[in-house]
Amino acid sequence: MEEQQRQKLSSRDKVLLAAMEMFGEDPASRLSVRAVASRAGLSTGSLRYHFPTQRALQDEVLTRVYDLVAPDDRIHDTSTPARDRLVDCLRQVLSRAGVGEQARQGTRRVVEDFVVPEPTKELRAAYLAIEREMRRRAEYWLAVLADEGALPDGDNTRRAKFLLTVLNGLGFERALPADDSILQSETDTLYTAVDCVLGTGP
């Protein structure tokens, strides 16, 4: 964005733009208040006026990034069975992990950023913000299906956590040596998980 356009933004939008740029450069970025305020050309007090906590800022940035990456979830396409739509949404998340070398690099980065270092308060907050946004999105998909009557009553938070655990395992599996049938195996696993959630399993 050109400097003239940037100056016309509200202070809140300047903060979000700076934070999203920083997140784009480094998805593991902690988005510290001081660093984001400096990048936005604002005082930390001005940033705190709009985002009282670092978590509030991280949550807003992650929501916006996700909406930019996947603005049209297939979950709303009622011409397709609910089972297929939910698998498609999960596969969309999983596709960001890549396959082979890309998956290995992504897994290595997660381990180096969140597993190897001492789990400081800041590090924990950064990881939990990402996890919370992913869970929020999965809960949203489940709520859409529940509204349609395609999902029995139940705890969608628990269901979302289960689906994300499956995705974490599949993402890690993508980084490991595998034979050519991994994609078929992955599809089978996704459908099994979705069947468990929808109550349509054997």
C-alpha cells in the first residue's frame, strides 16, 4: 500500500494493516504491542485504545487473515451433502500444510517456534490464538450444519477439537515418508472423522 493511502486510514486500520503485514512476513510472529505500534507509526496507547490486549489484536488479525484466505466456505453449498462439504472444508485447511518438502518445512517451523523453546506466556498466547481461530472456524462449520438439521444436538466445541486433532495428525503425517496412497488414506480418515461427528458412521 502506498504511503498516501496508508495515511488516510483510521488509526485502528493502521494497526490492523501493520499487524497483518507482520503476520504475513512471519506467521509465528508474536505481534507485540510495541512492534505493531511502531510499524503502524502510532503510540502504544493508541493501539491499546483499539485493542486493549495482545490477544484481542491477535484474534482480530487471525480472523481477517482467514477470511481473506477462504472467504467462501463450501459449507453453505446445500446442493452438496453435508458430509462432503465438511470434509471439503477440513481438506481446505489441510491443504495449507502442503505435501512432502513443504509439509516438512512447515512441521519443522512449528516445532522450532512452539515446541523447542521454553513455553513462555507470550509463546503460549501466540499458539493459543492460532488454535482458537482454527477451532472457531470449525465450530462455525458445525453450527451451519446444525442449523440445517444435518448435525445432531451436541457439544460443537468438543467436536471441533476432535476434528482439529485429526487434522493435526494428518498434517504431521504429510511430513513423514509415505507411499503414493497417502491421499486416499487421508481422504478415508477425513470421512471417518466426519462420520463420527455427524453420527453417520457404521
